[in-house]
Amino acid sequence: MHGEGSAAGALDSAIIALGATLGLRAAEIVALDASDVNLALREVHVRRGKGGKARRVPVTRGVGDTLGAWLTAREAMRLRGEVRDADALLVSLSPARFGARLSTRGLREIVNGYLTRAGLPRDMHGVHTLRRTAGTRLYRATRDLHVVADLLGHASVTTSAIYAKLDADLRLEALQKMEDDER
């Protein structure tokens, strides 16, 4: 967990955006290369998704701004010779691995720092919490499991159905609407 306004803050913001907004898996996040982010086309190309499947994920303006800030900070690091993996989008800022591709463990430590700070219990820690957040938010915004499945890279809509089940507010809203319609 890093401070705002720094390269570390930009890195952390990019991680949160990739997980909690775009819904990428931990392995997908750390596998991204800088060339996989195309801000002009507003997309992230996930080349190594689950099952070896590739997909292109659209990037919102906010996520684009966040990724742009990290890419600017990363480029400054590269020009100073601090990036050891020229391809990696996300690089470690920890002293032992500084400039190397961010590992899944490093990603988990950053995310769990934020989840702890947010007061989430330990059983809700992990990078997958960000993905669940994205899935739930997507479902609430669209009410369309096909959109959720497509954006999260699920092979089946059935896999995405968990996000509808998790949404207790939606369930209450549906029951209330049913009751109101009967009047």
C-alpha cells in the first residue's frame, strides 16, 4: 500500500482500477504488458486469460486516466533505468524486486493492504474481492448476465449468475416491484 500522488500511488490506483472496475483476474493483471494498454482505442488486451483465452476489455474514461497516470510514472522510471522488465505494465516497487514485473504475491500484498484499511474481514481479502466487486457493479448497472460474462471473460453465463445472487438489494427490489405491480 502506497501514498497518493507518487509513482506508488499511481501503481496502486492502476491495480484497483484493473481489478475493481475492469474485473481482471490476478494472473491477468500481472501478465499485462504495457503494450496491452491502448488508451487511443480505450481498451486493455488480455492476452493470457483463463484457459488461454484472449479478450479485449473496454476502458472507461476514469480507468483510462488512471492507467495513463501510471504509464507516465512508469515511463519516468524506465527513462531512469529503473524498469527491469521492459514489457511489464506493472512493476514492483518493493526494494527486493524493484523494477521487476509485479508478482501475484506483490499484487496480493498491495490489495490486501487496502482491504485491511477499508475494514474488510480477512475472509474477504484477496485480489478476487476486486473482481467480485466489478462483477456485482456490472450486474447492478446492466442487469444483464451476458454483459457480465463477456467483460469478465466467463465461458458461461452460468458462472456470472453468482453476481445476481450476491445482489441482495436487487432481490429486495424485485420482490418490492412484484408486490407494487400487484396493487
